[in-house]
Amino acid sequence: MKEKGAEVMAVNCYEGRLKTLKEVAPCFTFSKLNDEGFLGVCESDFEAMAAMLLARYITDKPSFLADIVVIPEKNQLLLAHCTCPTKLKGLKEEPEPHYATTQYETAQAITTKVLMSKGQVVTILAPSFDLNEIVLVKGVIAESPNLPVCRNQAIVRVSGNVTYFLEKYPGFRWVMVYGDHIEEFKMACKILGIKATELH
């Protein structure tokens, strides 16, 4: 990446590399890349890549790209994925506690399990596929559990009604970054001509 002057690497692992490299997933590599100030983006998810770049430029922190489960009865979101940076508090800050484990689907490739801080305020960006709209969500990490799903997990108690997402679910994967950055993202979206919708 340094040789090519690149900031971002994306791998379409399920359609390509997991078959080609005999189930060696890039999860650990992406965790390290994000900790070093680059971006490693899962499964060539280009709308999430744009949100991750925006988060990096605005906050100077690595972000967590995640699959989402809506938990309407508790007004919570479960964010989970097998790769996660450890330096969620900032590139120059101490990493979150973490340990090595297996990647969920292959049960053999290595990845990090990051123990995210309970009580940490977070901002979640949910970009649409065409990048014309981003839904902004503020929340608090209620738990960093160990459920039988993708290894890195955060249950986020949301400020705003999550039942909105049962009717309108933007994009595919969403991006979580530590801290309350709602206003900065609103301003950036205005400059970029993107509709910013804050969840209420």
C-alpha cells in the first residue's frame, strides 16, 4: 500500500480469496491495517468504505465496520464482524483489550476479538447503497458480548427509535466510531451534498 500510495485495501473474500487461499480470511490483516492508519475494508463494501473514510478524516480514529441486527424490544443494535481495529479510542491512544481467536465462518483463520468499552458513547453511520443518504445514530455500548456470531460484537443502546430500521434499512453494513460526532458528520454531509438523517 505504501509503495502504491494507497490508503484503502478491499478484498472480496467470500467470492474470491477464501476459496483461492484455502479459507485464509484477511480479518487479522485488516485489523492491523486500520490500527496503522490505513483502511482494510471487508468484502469490497464500497458504500461502507466511503463511510469509513469519512469517519477517519473527521475523527482520526479507526472505525468498526459491522453487520447489524435490530433489537426493537430493547431499542438496541447488535453490531458484529470478524475484523475490528483495536485502537478504537484513537490511533495514538492505547488499544482496547483484545485477544487472538478464530474467524467465525472458517473456524481456523486468525482474527482479533476486541473487548469494547461498556458505557462508551458511539456514532453509527448507515450509508445508503447510492451514497445519497447517511442515517446517523448516537448510542452507548451496553455490552461487548461473546455470542455465537462474528467475533467482534457490540450491543449499542440507541438514542432514537430503532423500529425505523425495520421499515427502512439503508445500505448493507454500517460503520461505528467512538465518540459523539453527529454534528461533524452533519456538516460534512452538507458540504458533500449527502442527505444526513439523524435517528430520533
